[in-house]
Amino acid sequence: MKLNSLHELLVTELHDLLSAERQLLQILPKVIKSVSHTKLRKALEDHQEETVIHEQRLEECFQKLGVPARPGRSHGMVGLVSAWMDLEAAEAQQDVRDAATISVIQRMEHYEIAGYGCARAFAEVLEENEVAELLIKTLREEEECDRELSRIATSLVNVEAELHSK
């Protein structure tokens, strides 16, 4: 990896984000099948559809920058996916598993939020305004997904997990 300019750093961040989005697209179908709460399943299905758009936007960012869209290896997302796989393998009461799933997915969202926020800031300084706009759209959607997962957790899943674990 070569990081001698902010442009190179932006491209590196975009490669990491592309890898993260693709890993998320691979794991989300399994996550969706594993949850029991209807609202949680619907939120995850919606986010899966958005994630396809996020991947397309990143590819568009690479086109605008004139750089190949070759994803790196998002080691952060690898760790988060591994955490979900450990959760999937654990013996757990279903409501508690759903609460834990929200926790892991929110960690993934926070990772992406940080990445999109940094990439957007780099693009703005480089006056790559079209790239920055694409990144802002995705950043807002990632933040909304995080808020929706928090709403589902606090109003439904966490409450039911506590009731059923008594």
C-alpha cells in the first residue's frame, strides 16, 4: 500500500469500504434467516437492498476518480463478520440472539459510518464534489439504518429478550 497523498488515502478508504459492503452482502442473507423478529428481519432486508446501492455508488466513485474498483481486504469487517459467526454458533434463547445480532450489525454500521465519513471528508478537501455527494448519500443511509436498529432494539427486541430470560 502506498499512501503518499490524500488522493491515495481516499482510494484506499474506498477500497476498504467496497470490501466491507461486499462482505456485508455475503453475510446478510444468513443474518436475515437467523432472526425471529419480523420488524428486525424487515429492517435487515431493507438494508440489504440499500447495500447493493452502496456498492454501486462506490463503483461510481471509482469511475469518477478514474481508478479501478478493486476492493482491498477490509480487516475490520472481517473481524465483525467473524463476531457474528461466533454468535450464530452459540447456544442462545432466540430473543437474546436477536438482541446480540442487532449489536453486531450496529458495530458493522458504525464501522461503515466511520469509513464513509472519513472518505467524504477526504473527497471534500480534494474538491471531488461528485464523489463527496455520493458518499454523503450512503453515509446518511447508514446512519438511518443504525437509528432504526436502535429503535427496534429498545422498543422491542431488548425488552422481549429480558422478559424471556427470566
